[in-house]
Amino acid sequence: MNLVVVTGGTGTLGRRVVERLVAAGRPVRVVSRRPNPRGLPAGVEFVRADLHRRADADVAVAGAAVVVQCATTYGPRDVALTRNVIAAARSAGRPHIVDVSIVGVDRIPIFYYRAKLEAERLLARSGLPWTVQRATQFHDLVARLFDLQRRSPVIVVPAGVRVQPVDVRDVAARLACLADGAPAGRAPDIGGPEVHELRALAVQYQRVWGGRRPVVPIRLPGAAVRAVRAGANLVPGNAVAGTTFTAYLTKRA
């Protein structure tokens, strides 16, 4: 049947992956903790499941040829969720698991990234066919940093930090392609089409929204910030030819 299961299929990324797979004619099962999601494409199967429970994970992946792992949470719970999906997959015909991760999880020492890295390692040691796709941060996350300061007289950004935001649709397209192919292990990391300092993106944000507030860089301490300033969050050699941050903002506006 070549069923593709998309965990977290009602989330920001998961919905886009589902749309791509349906457009390609693949049978799709969406798995989410949310009840009765709206707006799913016609013909998509929906299973409500909490993947932190092994029994739910068994139901979620039963009969799958591929599992696209978009479900995520924070810290040890993310690792436990991945462990359950792996265990369920071993009992369900050993489907190909495609997991989405983040560029720099092995170089930026923050709690959430450590958990994502451990989840990657669990998958690599699982004995299952697997693919991990790391991507840079989504446009949505960068925009949210500025959205939270919409009522502030200034926009504050970390000094010296560059980002390479990528459109969620571009990542979804890559995941759908990987789901249709052979297991690749660590796929090449991907990032957005442009690298900019956060300060420059704050200026672009205001051009679109009509603001004229000062952008104030502040020097933040810590090993994680040092790693980001050194470019651990970037993959300029693996940029996708996709939507720029300015194009994203213009469409959103």
C-alpha cells in the first residue's frame, strides 16, 4: 500500500508534508494528539495518538511503509517519543523512518538541541532504515522574534548573530522527496537561500510592516551564543533555491 505516516501531521511542518505527499498520490495517515483537526486534504486517514504512550505509537505506525517524524516536544520527552516510535516501527514491518532535525544540534549546546541529537542517535542505532534531514530555522521562528517586540520602542537582537532561515514549504518538499526514496542516513543539511545578520532581517521586517524603530544589537554571553556567532547554525553551501525571508514577510503581510 506504500502508506506514509506523518507524525505531528497537524503542525506547521507536518501539514505541508501531508499536502506534498497527497499531491504526489501517496496514501497518507496523519497522527496527532489534537482531536478532529480541520483542513486536512480529502482522503487522508487521521489517527489521534499520544506517541509518549507505546500503545498509541503501535496504532499510529501500523501498516506504514514510511514514517515521517514531524512530531516533536522538548527535552527528555522528545527522546522518549522517538524511542516509542522506533519500538513500534520494529514491530510493524520495519518502515523507513524520515526524521527532521536542526542544523547545529551537535555544535550548539542548548537543552533542546541535545535532546534532538540524542533522538538522531537513537534512530541511527535502531537497525531500522532511516534518514535524518537537518534544516536551519524556519522563517516563522525569526519573524516571531520580531513579532514579540511589535509594541516595543526598539527591536533588540543578539549582536553578531547570522541566520539562514528557510521556508517551511521548502523543507516539507525535501521531506516528501526523501519519503519517496531509499534510506539515506544523514542527508545533506539544508538551509534557506540567504544568510543575513539578524539586525538586517529586523530592518527588512520593518520595511514590510512600516516600522521605523531603532534596531539595538546586544552582546549576549554563553557557549551557545558563541557557537551561533561562529556559524554553527548555518549551511551556506547547501542553500535551497526557495523563498527568501523578505518574500515570506511580504506574502504574510
